[in-house]
Amino acid sequence: MRAFIYKIALFILIVFSIDFFSGIILDYFYQHPKSGIVYQEDYIINKTNQEILIFGSSRAAFHYIPDIISKETLMTTYNVGREGT
């Protein structure tokens, strides 16, 4: 009976350790994106300082040009539009 309890405790410890350390690794990669959707979302939420943000679906992503809006309004502009949203 003790061997069974020891094996279950060891199994739980191994599963907990794998979960804990994989969580640390995945959190690091999530916090330090280099490209892609996660990078864009991180930039939009934490780093953008533009005065105008264009939100929307693919129509916003492909039809509204931030440079033209910036020239007309004299304000900085960033296009946040994403396909399929």
C-alpha cells in the first residue's frame, strides 16, 4: 500500500513540475513576441502611443490608410484592423 501511495505522490509531483515549468517557458514566449498576431496585440495594448487607432475587420485592415488619415487630421494614426474579426 505504501508503494502505491508513493507512486501516486511521485506521479503528482512530476505532473505538477512539468505543468509549472512549461507555464514559465510559455509565459516567457508570450511576453516576448517577435512577430505575428501576438506581437501586434502586445504592441496595440501595451506600447502604442498613436492618437488615432483604426479598429475593425478586414475592411479596416485593407481599406483605411493611416498615412492619409494622419496627413488630413495632423494626428498620428495606427491601423489595428484584423482579418476575420
